[in-house]
Amino acid sequence: MLVDSHCHLDFPDFAPERDDVVTRARNAGVGTMLTISTKLSTFPAVREVANSYPDVFCTVGVHPHEADREEGAKDAKKLAELCGHPKVIGLGESGLDYYYGHSSRDNQRAAFTAHMEAARKTGLPVVVHSRDADADTVELLADQSAKGGLTGLIHCFTGTRMLAERALDLGFYISFSGIITFKNAEELREIAARVPLERILVETDSPYLAPIPNRGKRNEPAFVVHTAALLAKLKGISPEELAKATTDNFFRLFAKAQRPQ
């Protein structure tokens, strides 16, 4: 069994055929999916998707792109309160994105800090988005980790070796997407090969970033098998071993999730 640890099943891309998308994932061996919140204003729809399928869970949080606009993005108490629902198993995605700069850096940092405070308060992991912001990401992670009780992962990892090493030192996991299958991702593959197997997760970030051989198409959870296959090759293990390890890692990190029988 595989787990797609990061997808966006509430997005309009999936609305016409969401049931079929989930069925295709199951048929591909994806036994659990985590659909990710990007706005508090759309969180009820995210939660409803998770409620609709026994093998789908969700997070609550605000993407760094939305830190300027989403009311509650910097309210750790409100974020923690929304974690009470049984299908909510993590905070995020939150973090820093200096590549696009759709929200101010100050608001991104404040929102990220609030998400980590809520994660510490609830004991749930935080799903971290980091792009072109490695140094500040490490600084904030280290600051909150020093206070104790913080767990989480760097999702869709595309950062530097420094970010990977520091995140691992702080006890975080690293999640890889279809980007590692792209021709120009050799440096990322070298980093992935070095990350300990017991700290790796796999994801699609669908509907974005479809892996080869589906690049150019709308991504969906079933396609995580291609990312997992490449990671298995990088690690010199069988796809079955990679699937077992990454699935065990997911349920170790997201301990609130119920593992399927």
C-alpha cells in the first residue's frame, strides 16, 4: 500500500469526477490520501471531502500565498480549535514562499509561526511549504522546535541539501513529489538518495506536478506510484519495500490517522 501524503482533492480540477479519482487511486494501490487545506475560507470544503471517504484525511491551514488575505492565518488558537475534528490530522500547508511573493514576508513568517504554535499545542504535525526561503524556514523551525513538541514534514521538497539536513536534525520528515522524476532534477535526486528511508514520504501535490510518464497531464493521487518507483530505484530497494516504509512513516508521523485494516 502507498499513501499520497499531499493532494488537493477539493480543487475544482477534480470536482466533475472526484469519486473516479479516488477509485483510480485505490486501484493503483494508494490506500490513504491526505487532502491539504490552503485557505481557512475553503476549509469546510476540504473537511467535507475527507468526510466523504474513509481513506481520505485532511489538514487545516493557510498557504503562504494567502497569508495577507486569509483571516485567521495568524491565529494559533483558532487553528488549534479547528483540529478537533477526527478527520483533521495535521496543520498546513504553511510556510514561506519567497519565489512568488504573493504575500508579504512578515505576514508569511507570522502565519507560519502561528501554525507551528498550533501544531505544538495540539500535538499534530505541521506540513511545511518552503520555496526560495531555506534560511528563514530553518530559523523558524529551529526556534519553534526548541520549545518542544513540534513535528512535521517539508512537503514537495525542492530545497537545498542544507534545508534537508537541518530539517532531519530537527526530527522532520521529507516528502518527495513527481518533481524527482523530471530530467533536470538530478541534484534533487542526489538529495533524495541521502535522506534516510525512515524519514521519507511520497506525494503528488495533485492536481499539479504530474510525474513522468504523465508529465503535462493533470496530476492525481494514483500517479504517486511513479514517484515511489523512482525513489525505490534511488534507494536500491523494491517498490514493495519503499511502499511499506513510506506508509509506516506516514502513520508514525500522522498518528491521529486511522490505518486501514
